[in-house]
Amino acid sequence: MKSCRIGILGATGAVGQEMRKILEEYRLPVTELRLLASARSAGARLPFAGRELPVRETTEDAFAGLDYVLGAVEAEQSRRWAPAIRRSGAVYIDNSSAFRLEPGVPLVVPEINGADAFAHSGIIANPNCSTVISLMAAAPIHRLSPIESMTVSTYQAVSGAGQAGLKELEEQLRAIAAGEEPVHKVFPAQIALNVIPFIGAETENGYTDEEMKLQNEGRRILHAPGLRVSCTCVRVPVLRSHSISMTLRTREPVAPEAAREAIRAFPGVRLAEDLDGRDYPTPLDCTDGDTVWVGRLRRDLSDRRGLTLWCCGDQLRKGAAANAVQILRLMSEE
């Protein structure tokens, strides 16, 4: 892998901080790491590879001389800065939803469709966190027989809503323990000791935009334009790592043991065969790691072409920051 100069746009946020941590953890040959954020964060210092690096204010010329920029900002900010990044000559690997469905912008999970990244014209999109985790579990089966439809329920950690989501759960738990009334602002209802079956904004078909992402993004990543997905997204009182229940219907029946063998052989995925006597993972099993764990794989009793499984993955790492860094590593190695 050749050495490179890297910027992180949104370096002080939850995903940006994970990106910095993963760049160091992967021991990539980074000759310069430029930490970019809003004016109010400028001047702060963050650790990297035994040094303290300054946070710089993001400006039009802040990207000059960089080879890659990792985006960890919301879609509006991503659209704002993308033209300046492209003018600088850097490749922009964007974690937001801004460009995921844009024609000509590759949407990439390296283990699944890494070759697509090389068709970029300056921007590569990182998928939604639940999409990444779901498709890492489903892709090995898709290679045995194309998946035609999926019925999915996601159980998403509060950190999927950023630092504010974590803070709200922690404050509500403290309030309940103190006998006080918990307050909710980030989520539409109390999340402590509760679940909320609604994430995102409702669309015309009754599904939320978060629920539609798995179908819309999955079609691009799996190269399956006819894929149909019925998804329900649920917020749960878990700090970190998303869990997903899926029933997949393939063109031809796939035996459960054949699916298990395919999952065992697939990079970045691990079959949970003995986790303290369990054949299923929990969010704590995969937190702070890049592996997607799969368990409870069984035949769907309602359809001979169906398989049902459970998977878990750290949405801040493989679902966001690590996937982006892995795209960068893939590009740099070539």
C-alpha cells in the first residue's frame, strides 16, 4: 500500500473519531492526517499515532494536497463540501446519505462489491449502517442463489443517532433510577426501558426513509435491481451495535448447511457457533470490532426457498467508519 495524505471531514463527531482510531489501528502509511471540523472545534487537539494533531476549520481550500477525504458529516454538509474536495483532486469517501443513490457514484462494501469503487469520478459512497451489516450476512447466500426478497427487522442502538442519542438514554436511565420523570428530545418517545418501532421520516408508501435504504442501497451493492425488501426499523435501548433479523428468499432453495459454509468462508463475517454455549451473537459480542456475526440460521417454515437468520455488527465501525477506511485501503492498495 502506498503512503497517502488523508483528511477527515467531521473529525470531532462520533464517526470521525472512529475513523481516526481505525486509521491508526490498521497501521496505514499515513504521511499526513488533516482533521477538519466546524469553526467552534478548531484549535482542539486529538491523538493520532503518538502525536497530538490540531483540528482545523473546514474551508474551501482545506483539502488542498490531500489524496483522500473521509466524510463523517450529515448529508447537507457533505453536499456543501464535495465540490471543493473534487476540485482539490482528492477522492471523497462519504459516509452520509448525500450521494448513495447518485448515478455514477459507486456505493461500496469492499467484501461484496469492491471492484465498483474503481469506477468512481471523485466520490465513493459508504452505505447506511444497517445496510452494510445486513448485506454482509446476506451476500454469501446471495452468491449461492440470488436473493429475490428480504423481510427484515432492525434493532438499532441509540448511538446510531450520534452522541445526543447516547446522552439521552443515559440521562433517562439516571432519571428513572432517581425516581424522576425521564425527558425525551432526540427520540420520539422515551427510549429507556422501551423500544420505538420508527426511525427516520415517513414516506408515501408508509415506510420510513431509513426502512427503504436497505432495498434501494441493496439493489446497487448486490447488483440486484429487482430485489424487494420489507423492513421495519426499531430503536432499542442498547448503547452500541445494531442487530438484525432477516428472512431471505432465494431463486433456488439453499440448504442451511450450505449457507453456513458460505458464511464461514466469507471475509469479514463470522458464524456464531459457540459463544459461551450460544449459536447467536448479541450487540456486546461485536462492539468495537469490524466483524459481522451471524447466528440462528435456519430454514423458513413458510417458504422452502427461505432462510431466516440473526446478525449483529458495530454500526459505528463496520457500519460506518471501518467500511470507509477499508474502501480507502482498497483504493490505495491498487
